[in-house]
Amino acid sequence: MDVQATGVRDVESLDTEYKYIVHVRGLETFRNVMRQEGINIPETSNPHASLTSTKRLDMKSYKENGLVWSYSIIRVTRNEDVIEEG
């Protein structure tokens, strides 16, 4: 494996965040599972939860196991460009 490519991939992952929009079947169970992942879901959330994480969560298995009805995963990347130096 190319060491340089791995380094670039590591830097990109630091600038990547995932936003999840989830239609939850069992809200309390989902909250507990997310808590184990280090993500807090507010008590005021309804069956549609929105959360962000730097980790890519396995929503497909949550859906297959009946924990969620549906989900969307949005990758949010942050790019920084130097526009001026003095």
C-alpha cells in the first residue's frame, strides 16, 4: 500500500463528518445504541432523529435488524484553501 496515499486518506478523514437523518422504529433502543457509539440523542427527539458523527455508522444493519425504518447519510467535508498570505 502506498504510504503517501494512506497519509492523505487519514487527513481527509479528519475533515469528514457524517450527518444522519433517521426515521427510528424504537426511539429508546436507538438512543441506547447511539449512546454506546458516543452519540447523544436528545430526549425531545421524535421518531425522526438527526445526528452527526465523525464515524461512519452501520445504518444498513440497524435497518436490517428493525431498529430504523429508513435513513439518509450525508458526507460533509471541510476544505480549507489559503487565499492570501502576507
